[in-house]
Amino acid sequence: MVEYSQILQNLEFINISNDEFTIFEWKPPRSYKSFILDLNIVKQNPVSNIFFHIFKGNMKIVHIRINDLIYTAGSTNQVQFQLLEALIEKVSIEFNIKYDVESYITYGNFSTTQFNSFNKNIEDIIAGFNELGTVRELKVPCMVCNTVLPIIVKKSFIENAESYPVPLVYTHNGHAILCFIDKNYDVRGVELVNITG
Ligand SMILES: [Zn+2]
């Protein structure tokens, strides 16, 4: 059993913003780091409903814009992007259940302190992440590393796919493999792919 809650101890921050300002931010206890420069870059991306990944030194940052709110999570490199995506999906759902954010923003009569209690929700999501069952770990052989890699996939990514098997690229140690995953989370093929950018 993979201890996702343990892996998520490597989180650096979770931020919820609109285009103007931060509405909510969670950081681990005793973290005084500021991610304002990263968040400014994230806000410049106008595209909605698609997850974006940023590699930054020894950090990974994932962000998505949904209904004019921007959800961002940052972690050390140990955390796979799909796990960060699954975390953001859960955070965005809970945040919108707990708060009618849209009407707060429309009427402008709110103080961000009213979202402080969401820190407890974040801690509960992290602590209970295994029980959520939103991700699975697959074992995928890499012909370059000559080893079997643990790759985390979001269940929503497989279950909402338009066709099967679903392709997934896993970039690691300067190279990438393309794996094909079927409905039952079986890996149906693995290829080495070239990367550019
Ligand atoms: Zn490899």
C-alpha cells in the first residue's frame, strides 16, 4: 500500500487565487517561504480547465483555472504530477462545497480571513488521502532505467477517458516513456518517446 499522505508531506503550498489576489493559502507548519513570483506567472495563463505543470529547480508546481479561480499546488520533486492534480481536484471540490465563493467575489463583501478555517480541511484531505481512493499506483517497466517504476495515475484520468488504452507520458531522469493504460489499470504497452520543447 502506497502511503500517499506520507508523500504529501513534501507539499510546499496550496494556493487559491482569483486574478487579483490570494483568497486562501496553506503552507506546512513553520514554512515561511513565499511563492508570489510563481503565482504571478501562473496567473498570466488564461486557459481554463486544463492542468499545467511547471518544473522549477527542485520544485514541481501544478495549476488549473476553474470558474475564474486558480488552484495551485507546489511540492518538492518527490511528488508526481498526477498526485498533485488529484489533490487539487479534491481541494477545489471541497472549497466550493464549503463556500459560495462566486457570490462573495461578485458582491465584494468578504474578507479572506473567513477562509482560514479551510486549513483544517486541507489537513484532513492530506491525512485521509489514502481513503479517498482518487489515485492508483501502477508498476511500469522502463527499458532505459532497466527497472520497474511506480507511476501514480488519477482514477478520474482513466475513468473519464474517451477511448482506451489511455496514453500517459512519464518524464524522469532526462528521458520519457509513453505507457498505455486500459480501463482496468493494466499497462498494455510501454514505448520510449523522444522529447523536445
Ligand atoms: Zn527510465
